[in-house]
Amino acid sequence: MKNSIKVERAKKNITQAELAKLAKVSRQTINAMELGKYVPSTVLTLKLAQIFEVEISEIFTLEDSDWV
Amino acid sequence: MKLNFLFPNEFKKIGWIILIPSAIIGLVTLIYNYEPTFLDFNVPAIFIDKFSLSDEKQLFGTVSNNILNEILGILIIISSLLVAFSKENVEDEYISKIRLESLVWAVYFNYGILIFSFLLIYDFSFLWVMIFNMFTVLLFFIIRFNWQISKLKISAYHEE
């Protein structure tokens, strides 16, 4: 799964640490998601969409490898 | 996700404070076979099978025993549990995933070493394997988990 957390973060002009605080997760988690090393839960996905004020599908997109 | 069987974060520090000295004292007293006489007691026991001429077997009773190794063993187990299973500062879903992966890894690694020891270590030397194996699952988990977390912290630190 691809995500545009970094882009959304840049639009809002907030750091990883600030986003972590808003979403009530650790900074490592934000970093791991941006690097594509961690796929977040539904709850965290919904939180991020709410923080960025966009639809989930604007942040997260499926890749072909997700269907394998 | 609310129930996770973990201790509050503050217990991790308490765990380390107890674990480090008891592990060092435990190791030293084990190696030098140190048993101070003031800790000799008659203690209640079950499944008694005395290793002596009388060949005494009892279901319940008392035995004379030096309780230093019992005290240290219990301290090491409880403090390792606190270190291993206290929450991180922010215990979120990703940290929980790493916790689980580290636990699986530690169990595999521990039993891998045990199988290896079964095949190569015999007689009295195997007693040492059994003694250490009582504590190594937790020890391997603690090492692996904290190593993974610190790797993440470093990687997140470089990002900004």
C-alpha cells in the first residue's frame, strides 16, 4: 500500500513529531508509515484522514502487490 | 486493543533497577556456589525426593535449604517480566507489532539454542543449560525488542 502522508504533512506544514502527537501515536510509527514499512490499522487511517481533512483514498492507495 | 496485559510505563525503570543487581549477584553466587549460612532454613516442600542414602520420598514435608537462589531467581524473573512487559512511552499499534515479532523471534531463538544444547551438551554441563534456560526467553526478548525500538528511534531521528 502506498501513502502520501509526507505530502499531506507538507501541505499542512507539520513535522512528524507534531503529527504523531495529533494522532496519539509514536513518532517512530509516523516515520515507519511514511517509509512504507508499516501499514496502519483502520482506526489510525481514519484518524489521519480526519487530521488532514481529506478522504482516506486520497492518502492511501492499493498497489498490485497487495493482491498477491 | 484495550486489554494488552502490559504494565504501566514506570514499571520498566523499576524492573531494570532490580534486574541488573540481582542478575549480577545471581551469576556470581552461582559460579562461586556461595550459600551464606544465615539463609539456611527448613522450608515447606512438595514432591520431596531426597538425594541421599535413606532414599526418602514424601509428597509433603519440609527440607533444609539455602534460600539465596530462590530469592534471586524470583527477583530476576519478576524484574525481567517488568522490563519486558511494561508499556513504552507511547505504546501504539506499531510498537505492539514489534513487541509481538520480538517475542516470536525470542521463543524461536531460545528453543533453537536449546535443541543445539540437547545435541551437544551432556551430563552435568547440561544442568547449566537448564539453569540459564529458565531466564533466557525473557532475556532474548528484552534484547531483541529494545534493539528494534532503538533502531526505529535512530531512523526517525535522522528523518527530520
